[in-house]
Amino acid sequence: MATGLKALPFSFGAHFLALVAAIMVLVWSIHFRGGLAWEADNKNLIFNIHPVLMLIGFIILGGEAIMSYKSFPLKKQVKKVIHLILHAIALVLGIVGICAAFKNHNESNIPNLYSLHSWVGIGVIVLYGIQWIYGFVVFFYPGGSAEVRRDSLPWHVLFGMFVYVMAVGNACLGLLEKLTFLEVNGLAKYGSEAFLVNFTAIATVLYGVFVFLTILSQAPTEDDYSYSAIS
């Protein structure tokens, strides 16, 4: 259903929340957790790549890709390319982020895929990849017929929304899981790091909300260059 409101203010709110969430996850990973590294004796530095890429690369860039049809007063073909490229970058960074978690586990002798977070994460990245491939083939190249594109679009949008909700929820689940592990190992439950992680999760949820408010609102110019608001 459409909100009847303009999408631009919601997209600005989403951009602001994306910046806040990105800064917070970087402060957490670099200042509190010691930094980022692909190769290191301290295997925690390898793991730190995971939350950074999953939040900034996967959640934020994925959200920007979703909003691209409502954020820019550009021609349809230009917005389609932006949408496609941002999703591709998000997918690649998400895969690298997952590989960082596996690398950390393997080098630290920690079992893989033992938690709900990891199960949902694998499912989300697979569905995201399927969604991108389908969108590329049907809407970009070689492209389906006009009838196929018309019939596919509502399902493409709804499936994309479903996958994105799962991604945001799983990101929060991952932050909760990591914070719980840290607290069990002595991190102060009411310390600054714990509050930072919790506020990062809140900013992530709010970002997701503003992404949806954006796509459910009216684009800068409602014409044949824009997706219509879902009704």
C-alpha cells in the first residue's frame, strides 16, 4: 500500500541512518575490537570484517539499491543500472563478509553453521543471489517480453522486500549473538561497548524501516520512469 507521501524525505532519513550505523559498526570493530585484517595472528581481527561488510556492504548498499527507484529523478534505464550495480556490489561484499566468518572459525577451530544466525544468513545470501540473477535476466539482459516483465515485477518487488526484511532481522540477530558471547566472557553488560552494539542494531532496524517507507511512497516524479507505489 502507498503512503501518499513523498519518498525524498524518507530517503534522506534512510541515508542519515545508514551513515550513523556505518560509523557505529566501524567504531565498534576498529576502536573496541582492535581493527580489521584478512590475515592476522589475532583471529578476531578476521572476524571483524564480517559485521562491517554485512552491515555496510550488504544491508546499507542493498537498501540504497532498493531505494534507487524512488530516490533519484532519473530516467528508468539509468535507475535500472544503478539498482543492478548496487545490488551486485552488496551481494559480493555480503559473500566476502560470510567468507570472513568462515575463515575466522576455521582458523580458530570453531564449528561452522551451528547457530540460527548462520543458517538464516546462508539462506538470505542464496535468495539474494537468486533474486539478482532473475532480475538481471528478466529486466536487464537478455530481458523478458513486456508481458513477462509486467507479470514478474510485483513478485520481484515483494520477494526482494521479503529477503531484505530477513537480512535486517538476521543482522540484528548476529549483533545479539556476538554481544552475548562477549558478555559471557566478561564484557560489562552496561558498558559503552554493549550500548554501542545495541544502538547499532537499533539504527539498522530504523534504516530498514526508512527504506520501506521510501519505497512505499511517491517517487520525485510519478511517471513511466518510476516504479509505481505498491497498492
